[in-house]
Amino acid sequence: MKRLILSLTLIGLLFSQDKTYTFTEEEVVNMGNKVKELEQTVENQSEQLGIYSELMKKYENQTQIDSMLISFKTQQVNILKDREVLYEKQIKLIKPKWYENKWLYFTFGVIATSASIKLAGEIVD
């Protein structure tokens, strides 16, 4: 920045027109202070740009991680839904059928026993 100002000043002096400007000492001090102030703001802004670029990289990384997490959660939800469907099918398979009813076998046993007793009683008589 200093070199740029120095080169512009030299070029301005070499190719200057007939007009010459004279500045008072106070104006020169003010211009010097202004230049220092502007250089300081440029340095601060370049530091801020560096910090902002690092933050942007971190945020991009975080968004990638977040998108991966969202996709994994979606996959997990789909797997759990499939598992639920399989559990419902398994429950249907395990649920006892009408012919596996214990009362049906009990009544069939009572009828068979009473019929065999009645037949045995008819044979003895």
C-alpha cells in the first residue's frame, strides 16, 4: 500500500501540470493521519476476511455433516417402518388359528370320551 502511494506520488510529480499545490503543515499531518487510518482499516478488514473465510469453511463442513445426519435418520426411519411391517406379519403368523383353540380340543375330548363310555355301556348290556 505504501509503495502504491509512493509510486503514484512520484508519477504525479513527474507528469504534473503547471499547477503546484502547497499544503500547510496541518493539512499534511491530517492527510498522513487519514492515510494511517485507512491503512489500519484495510488491515482490519483483511483480518476479518480471513476469519470470515474460515467460518464459511466450518459452516460448509457443518452443513455437509448435517445433511449426512438427515439422510441417515431418514434411512433409519425407513428401516424401522420396514421392521414394523415385518413384525405385523410375524404376529399374524404366530397368532393361533381357529383350529388351535384349546376349548375346541376340550369339547372334542369330552364328546369322544362320553361316546366311548356310552358305546362301552351298550356293549356290556
